[in-house]
Amino acid sequence: MDIKAVLFDCDGLMFNTEQISQDMWRKEAQKYNVILPQAFFVAITGAKRGTDFSAFYRTIPHLQEISDAMHEKRFDLAYWASYAPDGLNMKGLVPLLEYLEKKGIPCAVCSSSSEKYVRTLLGTISRPVKIDAVIGGDMVTKGKPDPEIFLKGAQVLHTAPENCLVLEDSKMGILAAKNAGMHSCFIRDTIVPDEEMKQAMDLEKKDLSEVISLLEESYG
């Protein structure tokens, strides 16, 4: 692979926010004696807000009430900003960002969440890190698995799609990377890859630190 830029997802990939958020959902659902199925979390992970989840609303009792409560809790910027420095970092995040800066490899965060939310999470890293661009879900019209957000990231970094490596932890993100014509590396957080994901993704690594050895093949 000739990798010239790296595109990061945010939640569950850079920061341990996906697991925390799923726990929030489950606790809210418990108030209604509702157990949320894993298929629901697979569908919402990495998806842009506003995606049609009508099938779940028809089959899961009280999902509207649960969702209304979660709307405020999930993206409470003050809550996420209150975490201790590096308290949300996924394993290998800072070493990988330092490696990219040292090698002069441009990178962008391409998240279904808002730009302001992403920048809030980046602010919890204890040391300055170089991120060349942040593309939030509020900056595009179509959500993952549509490739728009990754194509915009490549454009901002002045890199051809085929020279971009997408790092993702969600099915929607992996499919978006494939639809964008980019290389992808899946790093497991809360989602277990199904056959469709396995066919779509190029690589799988245990954590972000292992991406460094992958990039060494291109940069040495």
C-alpha cells in the first residue's frame, strides 16, 4: 500500500467514548425495563445523526423516550471535557500521532459527530498533537456508509483516495472507506466484524500502536 495520509474515526477509535456511550444507553433503557439489542448498537455506531432508524423504533419499546434523553447526555461537551487528561485515549493514540508528525504524514479526523465535539475530545489529550483537519458530521450532508466525509478529508489533505488509510472501529465506517476507494484498517472496540465487514476491510489491528508497523512498510 502506498499510504500518504491517514484518516481517523473518532469515537471508539481514538477515544474510549463508544463503550461509555453504550453504557449510557443501557442505563437509560433500564428505566423502561428495556434491553437494547446488539444490532441496535451496530447500526448507530459510526452513523450520522439523522440516519433512519425507524425499524428499531417499531420494534424496541420506549425507544423514542430513551433517544430523547440520550440526545442531551451523549454529546454533553462539559461532561467529556471533565475527563482527566489522557483519560479517554485509546491504546497507542499518542504514539501513533507522534509517529505521523515525525514522518510528516498528514492526518485528519473524519467523524460522524460534530466538529465541536471532536475538538472537545482532542482537548483531553495531555500534550499538543498535530491534527491537520477535523471533518465533523455537521460539515457533510451524507453520513457513513456514504463516502462523502472521507472524500472530503482526502480533499482537504490534498491526497488521492487510493493513497489514504482509514482507521475505523465501526461497520458504517469500514463500508464508507470501501465506498471511497480507500484502504482501511479495522480496530475492534465494541463491534465484532460480520462477513460484510470482513469483505470490505483490508486489515485488522488490535490497537492504534500496531498501525505504526503497518505504516513502516510505506515509510520505513
